[in-house]
Amino acid sequence: MKRVLKSPSFNAVCIILFSTFYSLMFMTHTANTEFKLLLRYEGSSAVWKMWSNFLIAGYQIYMVWLLIAVTIFVAVLLLIRHRSYDEYHTNILTYCLVVAAVLTLFAIAIFYWVILSEPIWIAGKFMLFIMIHWTTVVFANLVYILICRWR
């Protein structure tokens, strides 16, 4: 596994595939009128009401484009690196991935608690979870690249 993590191009391909999947998911659902009906929140929480209105208006597309831009930036920085990372950089990447995994597990726990406490409107809550997960992974890779650039 360490051998694969040493390759900047492997990391670039992984982050591109990851972001491509999520961006296609968000872009196809943003324009789908049937999916927008699932996003209408009828509960009493002001936070979920705001998130529902945000999703129904289609504003998540701006978040998607921002994450695509960060992904492209990360991929370009990875691909212009011509040599493999050494053991030190591989350890930093491992730590960044562990932080992303811990934050994702934390988000899963919160998501689980939110669904159990109010089991309505799962589609909107799941969209928030995916956005948090995607953002965490992309920015963990960005932090890794920025740290490795200066060392």
C-alpha cells in the first residue's frame, strides 16, 4: 500500500474519480424536479428548513463547482510532480487520510443520530452528509499537497 501511496499520479486519479462520482450525482439531482419534491422539508427545524430551501433553489451547484475547482487544482499539483514521494511524505498522506476517515466517521455518527432523532426527510440529510464527506476528502488532499510543497 505504501508503494501505491508514493505515486502522485495514483493519488490524482483517485481524487479525480472520487470527485467525478459525487459531482455527477449532485449535478444530475440538482436538475431533477422529482428529486426536488423529496427535498421539501415540512418539519419544525429552522436549520433543516434553510438547507431544504438551499437545495431546492439549486445553490448546491456552486458548492459542487468549488469542489471541482479544488479537485482540479489538487490534481494538477499532483500531476506536475515528476518524482515519487518519499517515506516522510507518504506518512503525511497517511495521516491526512486518517484525519479524513475520522472526520467521516464522526459525520456518520452524527448522521445516524440525526436520522434516529427525526426519521423524516432523509434525502436532504443524506445530501448534507455527502457534501461534508466530499469536502473533507478533497481538502485533506489539498492540505497534504500544500504541506509537501514546502518540505
